[in-house]
Amino acid sequence: MVTIGVDIGGTKIAAGAVDGRGEIIDRITRDTPGTDSDSVMTAIVEVIRTLQEEHAVTAVGVAPAGFVSSDRSRMLFSPNLALTGVAIRERVMKDVGCAVVVENDANAAGWAEYRFGAGRDTTNMVMLTIGTGLGGAVIANNTLIRGAFGVAGELGHLRLVPDGRPCNCGQFGCWERYASGTALEQIAQSGAVSQVERAGALLERADGVPHRITGHDVTYLADAGDEYCRELIATLGRWIGEGIAMVASILDPGQVVVGGGVAAAGELLLEPARTRYDELLSARSERPHLEICEATLGNDAGIVGAADLARH
Amino acid sequence: MVTIGVDIGGTKIAAGAVDGRGEIIDRITRDTPGTDSDSVMTAIVEVIRTLQEEHAVTAVGVAPAGFVSSDRSRMLFSPNLALTGVAIRERVMKDVGCAVVVENDANAAGWAEYRFGAGRDTTNMVMLTIGTGLGGAVIANNTLIRGAFGVAGELGHLRLVPDGRPCNCGQFGCWERYASGTALEQIAQSGAVSQVERAGALLERADGVPHRITGHDVTYLADAGDEYCRELIATLGRWIGEGIAMVASILDPGQVVVGGGVAAAGELLLEPARTRYDELLSARSERPHLEICEATLGNDAGIVGAADLARH
């Protein structure tokens, strides 16, 4: 049985026809129109219809970035997409003629890792998607936890540091401000000003201009062995572990799966995360410890998860 | 159908025969033997047998304070009870001759409020039991969340303040150190030293000796209108709200139910909690807000919840 999954981010719309084992058998990607909700909706429907021409599908899963209402019909809030307030399920359903399920993009990615990826043997899992921001998903008792209002798993906005770095959500000290591609970029750029002698390779890649340094530059050089960039990744990793210890006292997951672009740093990121988690875990000698591991589905997780949620 | 629930705390063992509507139809209470696990186990079995003499029961729920293993058979860790490591389910089952379910005491209390108390109309609820410490329980998607290792909902050990007040769990800044009867006692005692002129009524109740002030003195005087004690309760309330905002970004519950001895302060405690939660909630204008309310089952929650969990 084939279903379609559509991952709708601020820059790209990626859709796939997915079989019952979570394999993407066909896919299509296009840029996200940035202007108004009608263009975004039209683009979503177009990618679905294109896939429908080749595949007989029974259901479609749509996974936009942002808050989805608890009845999964409507976008409550989507700061990076022109969809706030849009009755997205009805709009898509009208045009594609089959069942439509809407789910937050990070939740869809977490569901995919739980069903087919790194978390497929667990019953209680947390997914962290570390890209530009930090997205989260919570699976407990084999169920995706959506909360009373549909916005559970907003782990990027867990407060890590009281009165800490300001966040776009209006608060201070959110986890996302310390553990994301944006955070990595910021600490790399500041470091290139304050520790010029150590940031030579980084500055060279950025034509000597600190604010041109990207997160990708850091992961690239860390992978190539640059000591300073490895330390920057380790700093990010420690913040990841710090938040995981907090999540563990609430949810006690067996596994935390780390995905998103920054997760490509692999053990350079995860080893410091494990150490910091271990240091901060409450009653740590009296309880089994969770596993922190890398996601296995990469950028496909949103598509696969949305398609699988539509199937069920 | 009648089942038995047993709430096992560090000072008291309280057991009840409970009907299918959550009503306690018979009860028995005794002191907890503090010495060794055999005496504690004997006491537990005795209260169950006494109730069994009068009531034909199909199952027994046992709710000890501490970490219960994920298969709910064994105590992983019970710092206030001589039960660490005890195979409690098997031991009780052998002696009482019916099905036995073991559940952490705070989880049992939360389950009772969800089934029969303040949370009976909700699907996603968090319970805070604020007594000597701060116990928690998480209900999501109508299910009690136990986690991968059985220790989910240890909300008292959510880190609120990095490098904050030291906690018995080995960490610093745990929520319990700021929002519990013990915390109330501590801020009242320090306040009675540093702000003698405002703490007159408190000191009078404690024969002029700051370290004799109890949490109960504070709630009593607050209830009687003492301005300084009301401020102390409000301080506790703000810490409660601060943690609730953090829990909300992970779980998005519809309701937070506050029980335990300190909850008797009612609105003096809950109103500041609501205000602080509201100040700290991420993207607060873009989402529905949860309700913070008082528990309705009082000290019976542990018995009722344990009995109901045994029934299911």
C-alpha cells in the first residue's frame, strides 16, 4: 500500500510516494513559495498530484514546520511558512481526493525514526532534529505524543538557561539557542573574533570575515580534524546532553535519536552529549541509562513519517 | 468489583478497599517500619490481609515511594523506604493470593486524579504532588507514561536552576528544591533570620526559633491573612509555574493538577503559579493555555490510583 508524505519546510517542499516498509519509491522536490498561503497551498497540491499520476495512493500525510492544531486540521502558527491559520487538511483534501493527515514536521521525522530508523526497537524514544533550529518529537508507550493542544515535543523551546540567550519565541534561554545550526554558527563567529589564532582554518574558509562563517564550515573542518572546530562541535554536544538530562527526568526515554544537518558531525557531537547527560542525570547510579544515537533516515525522515502516519 | 490500593510512604502505610467508581469503602493505616525490608513487607501484607478478611478482592495495587522497575516487579531505588532492590510484586503476590500491580506512589496519585478527580475530563494531564518533596505523574494520550526504565514523571528532579540548590539526588537546582514543603520551610526559616520585622507571627508560632518554623506554620498563617507568609507561598507558586512552563514545552498537557499537603494553600499558591507559567511560556500568544488547578482527592489519591491500576 503506497501513501504520499510531504515535508514542508521554509525553503523546500519534499514529497515522496512511500511503501509499507518505509521505502521511498518515488520523490519530487521544489522550492517553497515564500509569499502567501495560496501559493504555498498550490505548490503542496501540485507535488501531490504529480506523484498521484504515477501511483495509486490511499492517503496523504502533510508535515509542515510549525504548530498544528490538536485536531490536526489547521496551522496554529508557522513562523517560517506563510501558513498560519490555514485549514490545511481541508484545503489539501478538496484537491487531492483522498484522506489527508497533517502532522508537525519534527513529529513526522521522529515517527519515521521510531517506525523504520534508529528507534525501531524501542517503545519510548525522543527525537531531536538539529538543523537551523532544534525540533523535537516524543514517542511514549509506542505512541506519538501530541499533547492537549497539538504542540507537545517543542523541545527546542525547553528553557535550558534562565534569562539566557533571547529566542524568537519571545522567551530566553531556549534549548534551540544553544543546540542548533544557528547556535553553532554564532559561537563559531564569536570565536573567530575572540580567538583569531585558533580559528585560522575557519576564517580562511570565510575569506577572513567572521560573520561569513557557516555551521557547515564548522562541521566540514571538524570532520577534517581541525581542533578548534571540534571543540565548537563538542560545546554544542554538551548543550545537547544538558537538555537530554532534563527531558529524561520527565519522560525517561530508552533512546534519544539525533538527526538533522548538524547530526552529520556524528560522534564528535554525540560523545560530549553522552558525557554531559551522564553528569547531569538525577540519581544517576540508581537507574538504567538511555542511549544517544544518530538518526538513520537523514532528510527522508519527514517524508517517510508523514506517509506512515497517513497510512495508520 | 473491589480492589485494594496500598500507598506506602516513608512514615505511613495507608490501604483501602476501593470500588469501581474510585470510592474507598474501607481503609486501614499504620506506621511504616523504618528498619529493614522484611518488616516493611510484613506490614504491607498485613494491611492487605486485614482488608481481604472483609472484602472479596480480585487484585491489589501497591504504590511505594521510589523508582519502580519498568516491568513493575521490583524497587530500583527507594531512599525513604527500606525497599531498594526488593522484588516487591512477587513477595506480595505469594502472601495475598491474587494479582498484584506495583506502581510508584506519585504515578498512582496522578492516575487517580485523572480517572476520578480534577483531571477526569482531560486526555493529557500532569500531576504535581507537593508534600515534603515534589512528586510527578504524566498522563499523555489517556495513558500513564512510565518511560523505558519505569522512572518517567520524576518531575521533582527536573533541573530548574543550573548550579542551583543541591539536591539529594546528587544534582543541583532540581525543581523539588524550590517547590516543596521542604523548600517552603527553608525560605521561611531564612526569612525569619533576615527579615525579623516581617516574620513576627511566624517566629511567635515557633517560640522565636527560626529553625523550628515548619511549612505548616507558613500555610496556616498565610490562610489566616499574614502578609509575609502569603509572600512565601507566592514565591513557591512562582517556582511551580516556572517548572510548568518547561513541562509544557515537552508535553503540552491540557491540565496540571496540584496536590499534596502544600496544595492546601489553594489560590494563594496557584494564582502566582499561573502568572509565572504565563510569563515563561514559549510562543505564548500563538497557542491555547493549560489549566492549573487543585487536586480533589487529597491524601486518598495514592490508594485510589493503586487500586484502579490493579483493576485494569
